[in-house]
Amino acid sequence: MKRVLALMASAVLATTILAGCSSTTGSKTDDKKGSDKITVVWYPNESGEDLKDCRDEFGKIIEKATGKKVEHKTTTDYSIAIETIANNNAAISFMGAQGYVEAHNKNAKIMPLAVQSGKSGTLDDAIYYSWIAVNKGEEEQYKDGDKFKLDKIEGKKISFVSNSSTSGFKVPTQNIVTYFNKTDKWKDLKKDDLLQGGKDKFFSEVLFGGSHQGSAANLLTNRADVAAFCDTTLANYVEVADGKPNTAGTTYRIKNDAADPFTNLHGKEYVIISSSPVLNAPFAMNTSVLTDKEQKDIQDAFLSDEVTNNEKIFVPKSSKFKGLIQKEGKEKFLKVEDSWFNPIRDLSK
């Protein structure tokens, strides 16, 4: 944990903000009634038909752990997923750190269930990456010498994911504000100023893709000049065309078998101009919907060797299965505390 905190501190100084994720069981008495089914609500990023088998695999794990039928609710908007679990209409959700914080603020019974470790099998490297990208062929204008800088994004059309997205809004806007607050012109710039574009605004136009895939599609269809999205959600759809993964200057290409919204964008390329580490996203649970036993049984299942070795959950690189987590080392689910999300809470202060 000390290494994570150290990484976060250095990242802030370099305008690279880390977002937190975590996991703990909430308190609840066993005499509280559980429902006859367990509802899992999914963000738009994980709601596509191409990830149905992956969602079903998580459902099977929960069904086996509890003996109850699992119902999946897919969504088209971050806020719908957040409201669904916060309003006690779902028991579990896979959420970004910002979404978790918002849900927990609305309902203190929303608690972390499990978070994916890093390659080491620990929390020390439990990170993914928030990108700012531009279309291939336009990247040179964002350089100062041989280095990419954010200066030239001013006045551009940008696409974010959702204002409830950690890596698709909170982290990139913090980076932008931190960077431009050092200039006289934008010394008073705030994150809220980046929600809308227009005359005398920082951006000429601001779009929201609704998902990381949608934000990337806004860029590749030229609706936006610049876009923010993350590496993990795009992993099923893209491949490195040139460069080192998650590094400024690296070119990514849409795969020839990429599903919606990329079916008409195969072969299109984009270039990363900024890449910031973000703490991994959690599965969250509603402890006012699940009994103590259900919470423990589901958490025990997620932390089990059976799930760690499940290739439909931790998907090997060589597999053609479309999943949420790519197995690159000793990845597994871990339990963490709610306080691990405090860096994200701090971003809103």
C-alpha cells in the first residue's frame, strides 16, 4: 500500500492523478431478508452483446455461491447504473472509482466487494491507464519538440466518457486543470469549466460518448479532435500498431473483428498523447440488499482459486474469449478497504 501511495503522490506532482478502487464487506444482520434473485447492473462499457458470455460467467459464480438466480441489467448511461445500485434495485455492480464514490455518497450501504490485483497479484501495481488520444496523422501538432504536451488541446473539440467516469473524465480533467492553471490565461480554470464548450470556453465543443468505446468512436469518426478513454475497456477492440503500450506516442489500431461501435472503423488508428495510471476499478455490493451470508459467500467466491484460475474471468492473451480482465501475470481479486477510494474523493474537493 505504501508503494501505491508513493506512486500516487509522484503522479499528482507530474499532473498524473491516480484513482482508487477498493473492497470491504458492509455490516448487516443475517435476519434481514435477501431477495429471491440477485441483480447485477453493468456500466455501458460492459453492456455490449460481445461481452454477454463474460457477464454470464460472473452470474454463474454468484449463482453457485448463493444458490440464487442472477439477473443482469445492462445500461446505456453511467448514471443509470449508479442510481440502480444506490436505490437498492441491484445488489452488485462493476464500477469505476468515481462511480463507486457517487453511489456510496447516495447510499452508505454500497461497499466494495473485490478489486482486481496487478500483474504481481498484489495491490502494488493494481492500475490501468487513462488516455488522451488524437487521430493518427494529427499527432504532430500536439508535440513540443519530441515530446507530447497538452498545450494544443485548447480550443479543440473533445470527447469524454461520462462525468461519472474516473479514467474517462475525472483523471483527464484533473490533469488538464493542473497543467493549465500554471498559465496566466487559465490560472482560474476548474474541472466544471470543462463540462461544456463554446465561445470563451476552454474547449470549442464537449461531447460525452456514454462509454469508453463511445468516446473512442467519437474521435475516430471525427466528431471530436481529442478524446479521453481507458486502455482496459478498449483491450478487446484494439491492437498496438506501433510503440509501447500505454505510452505517449504509441499508435493503436482497431482490430478487424472489433464489434460495435467499431464495426465500420476497422483499421482506423489513433495516437496516445497522454497516459496516466489509475487504481483498478472495483466490483461494488449493496449491503442493504445482500445478507451477511450472501456478502461473505460471494466475496469468498471472487477471492477463490477457482475464480483466479477461471479463464473466462482472467482471460489469457491467447484466448479469443471476450472478457473484462486480461491475464498477464498473477492477477486475481483482492479485498480492500473503502478508504482506498479517498484519492478520488480528494479530486472532488
